[in-house]
Amino acid sequence: MEPPTTFLHPAIPLWLHYVRQLPLPALKDFATNNILPPLSLATDYIESLDDASQTIALRASILVFIASNKGIVPRRFQLESVNALVQGRDCVVDSGTGSGKTLCQIIPNLLYPDTTSITISPLKRLQILQASEFTEWGIRTVCINEDTPRDAELWQNIKNGHFQHLIVQPEQLGMHQGHLPRLAGLLNNSTFAKTISRVHVDEAHNHHAAGLPHYGIPPFRPAWGHLDEFRLRLPSSTPFQLLSGSFPPHVKTAVIEHLNFDPKTFVSLKLSSNRPNLVYATHRIVGGLSDFRNLDFLLAPPFKFKCIIFHDNTQQSADAALYQRKKLPPHLSKLGIIRHYHGGMSKDYLTAVFDDFANENGACKLLHATEGVSTGLHVSDIDAVVDYGVPQKQSTSIQRAGRCGRRGQHAVYVLMAEPWAYTASLDAVVTDSTDPDRPVAGHIKEYLADNSSIALSVDKWCCDQLHLDNPALQFDKRSFFPGRFIYQDDKGDIYAGDVDEPDRIHLNPPKQRKRKTNGVPNRKVANRAPLQALLRAWLSQAHASDQLRAVRPASWILNRNGIKALSTVHPDRMHTIEHVTAALEETPEWSAEWGAGVLSVITHFDAELRGMEAEPPALAAPNRRRTVPKENRQTGGDADWEPPQKKARMEVLSESSIPTNVRRSTRLGAAKKV
């Protein structure tokens, strides 16, 4: 077969077909004449192989070189993983984020375009990213999850092997919530099951993290714990490949045993997870996680660096983003510089935010996110990652840290720990324990069993801990971030800036007691709770009617502090929308959307109070002394007379027998008289 005459993009499929036919000597000649510095083959590894394995490794290298438009040549571990799969052997790829694990899933389809692979992927967003990347390599790919349409033509194409790669969520592989997904039904057909040539389990640590119970809590996603059942439905010759960037020994062992890997034949590839350009730092949170002043060190225009802030709570991620937006100057607050991102939001919103954050020229610079973004977020220009609160697992922090510095630029991972974390004592930790849930007292190197030559390599700095033997390795996190961290001293005083910063700012100085003035007082205390209840009821209804409720929590409209502030203001100072806006220190945009509704609740409440005040009080009956008949005086009374207190109690109606509007007016009236 004659080779194509050009390497231009339209000719790439022809070149790929041509290379698939070449024998070993022709492959060697092609590689020698075309793969030139700065690119290089994994020559030492390739030459150590027999002819059959050399052919696979060389062909894979050339196919990747051509399909990437002469931009990429596979590394040794990628070729080792492919050779294992071709030989029908199970394989484990344990390497850090950004090391190239995705190429391990792509190469088999380039070598054998008439075969079908399955990749088990944890997240829909990751599925979309993977499908997009595989398609760019010329691989026909489809995502299968609960949102996949039941289109007859689509599923016929899946059944007939039109797609070379199926990216699947684990819930689609077996019974789920009492239903058999369509793909699971196809897998029950042995003819279709035989068309699956290999299975890649991406982010395989999820078997342990999401598929097993922990601390008495049921598994978050039980389907991850049933992958062994899926394997039994495939031919025994179908190889599995596990891929993860956070695979500590106890997790790796659990997954290997779960999927019944043969310990004599499976291939285990371990690369260092260390990123020499990545610097680690910690900071003690002042107060609690709800005090978002702890994140002020990220706020200092102009925003020249890109950062992800991870939260373990979706509401916290939204509230933190809102707090920071309000701290921005007015001309920056509406530009989308600060956004939040979690799975409970609409697909359109998530796509728009992700695309903007991933764009080098996008507006979003600070992204408040939850666990989902820590997996498969391939954005190369992220400069910092902040974990806001101690993660439950060390593997989680490693996975999150791996999101930054993927271009090779210096990047910083900051773990912000709550005060309780500094009171924990790890002195009694049993160092040889195999319990995966024990406290870890040590270092990332030991946790990941990383014995590679670069496990402790650093480019410039190591971390912010003391390095008495080499002070140059110590990193000062304050030099990297634009704003100031906050600190609390032994007296409880809080400062923006540490003790060695002469211009640090005292954030909670003692308050001077204000002298009472003769101005308008605040609303009576007894009248505040009823108004707060009405405002909460209005908020619930307003949020339910809000078209943006999927991305805008109720606290964005009016939070509990705002409700308390409004209920405190005296009625004489609450007549206009401007009064409402000023009391809440809100923006004109908020005022235009919500001000009228809030004002209406307050004015109606005050009108009802004034109406009750205008009603004349009932006239009291004359206080006449009752005369007890002479014949009853010795017994103290008779059947027609009882003590006034007892009679009053007997005549009181139960609250449930009073109409609702009367009950409300009664409560308001009682509150007014207090």
C-alpha cells in the first residue's frame, strides 16, 4: 500500500490505515525518519520487547504521532498498558493527575478501530469531556447515562457496534433502583457482550470511596461496589484496566480484589504523583467555615490568576461566592469573575460556567465548587486550589490539588483547616495499621507508597512548613496571593495580616458604647417575631416562583440576617423601597427585582398593627361586690357562685376553635400590649 502524499488533517485517516498495515521493519524506518527531536520514542522499552510486542509498541507510537498531527508520542507506561491489554492481561495505571492516563484509553481504539471499548466514568460532566477528547482523536464515541435518549436508531447503532467507545456510568451496567437500564439489558445478550474488547475503569478509587459503606453510612453510589457482577457477564478473556490519580495501597488492593485480578498475570504500573511545580500550604480558619472573611486573601483586583475553592457543601459554595461578589467593586460584581458550580444546577448553567472558566480569556477567575469538579477538570491555567475545610480523605485532597499547575507553572494548594483540626493528637497512631480509615500521621509520599526517584523533587519551594536544613525551600503563601489572610491572637482579636505585618488591620476592635439619642427607636421586640415569620413565608413563595431557583438559592434573595435586620427597623423608617434596600445594603438590581415584594409585606403588617391600635378598648364591667346569701355564708358559697379565677379559666376557648385570622390578630394585639 502506498502512503498518502501529505500529513494534512484530511489525510490523517489514510495515514492511520496505512500504518496499521506496516510490518516491523517498515515501522522502524518510519519512526526513525519522522519522529524527530524534541519528540522521542521510548526506545529503551521498545527494544527490550519481542518482535510481536515491539510491533504493537511502535505502531501505537506512530499512530498517536500521526493522529495528534505530529504533536505527541506515547510515554513508556502508556505503551506498557496497551501491550498488557492486547495480551489480554488486566492492568492498573496508578499515576498522578495530568500524567496522560486518558491516552491509555485512546490507543487501543487507534490500533484496532473495529473493536469496542467501554470506559466506566463517575460523572456526567467528565463523560462529556472524555467524549469530546476521544472524538478529536477520530474515535466514534457515545455517552450512556440516565439522560441518554431512548432513540431507536441510537440504540441500534450501539448494538451494531457503530460506536468504538462507550463511556458509561456504573449505574447503567446492572439493576438500578428497581429498573434494568437499556445497556444492562444489551449486556445480558451474550452476542453483544462478546463485542466488548476491553473495559477501562476511570477514577477507579471510586469503588472504595463511593461504592462501599464508611463509618456506618451506606455507600453514596452502590453501583461502584458491583463492578464484579458486571465483569462476570463479559467473556472471561475481556481485560480490565484500572486508572486513578489517587490510589493509596489499601484502596488499590480493595479494587484489585473486588474485580478478581489474577495476581500472577496482571500488570501494575506506578508513576509518581508528585508534581515538583506544586507547592503545599496550610492555614488555620478563624472562627468557623461560615465566616467567609477567611477567603478575603483571594480578593484583590485586578484578578490575574485562576483559582478553584472546594467546599463539601453545595449551599456553602453558593454562599461563599455570593459573599465574595458583594465584596467586589460595583463595576466588577456583574462580570462573572466569581461563580459557583455544583451538580444541583441546570445543565445550561454548568456548561456556560465550565466553558468560561476553561477559556484562557474567560471572565471567571474564582470558581467555588464541590467534589465533582475534582475529577476530570482539564484546565491547564489554574494557579491555585483552596480546600475550604479539612477533607474526609487524604486521597480527596490529592485529587483536588492535582487540578492546578498542569502547564508546569508554579501553583499552590492551600488546605484551610478548622480550629478543631489543630487540637487532634496523632501521637497514638499505630504506624503499621492496615485500617484504611485510621488517622494518617505522615506525608503524602508514605500515604501513596511513592518510592520513585522524583517523589520528593521540588522546583523551587516545597511547602510552608519550616525547613531548618534548607530555608530556601520554605514557602510564604502571602507572597503568592493578592489579598491578606486573617489571623486570631490568643486574646481573640482578629487581624487581616499576621503579627509581622506592621500595617495589619484590626477587624474586631472593641466597640464603643453609643450614647442614647432622642431619635426614632427600633421596632418593639414583641412585634419582630411575627414580622419575621411573614417575611420567611414571602421568601418561600418568592423563591418557588423564581425562574432561576435552580441556580439561585433562597438565601440569595433574602437571608436570615436580612430578615432580622428588616424586623428591627422602626415602622417610621420603612416607607419606601429605598428604605428596604438601604437596610439590607443591597444593590439597585436587587431592589428592582425584590424590593417591592419585601416592602409590601412590611407595610401590610404595619397597617394591621395600626388598625388594631385604632380599635377602642372594650368597656370593663363595674366592679360590684357580690353578696353571698346569708344561708350560704358558712359554706363559703353555693352552686351558682365560683371564684372568678376558676370561672375565667373554664370560659377560655381552645386556640384551635378560634378562626385563623382572629388568632393572628390576637397574637399581634398581645404583642402590641407587651
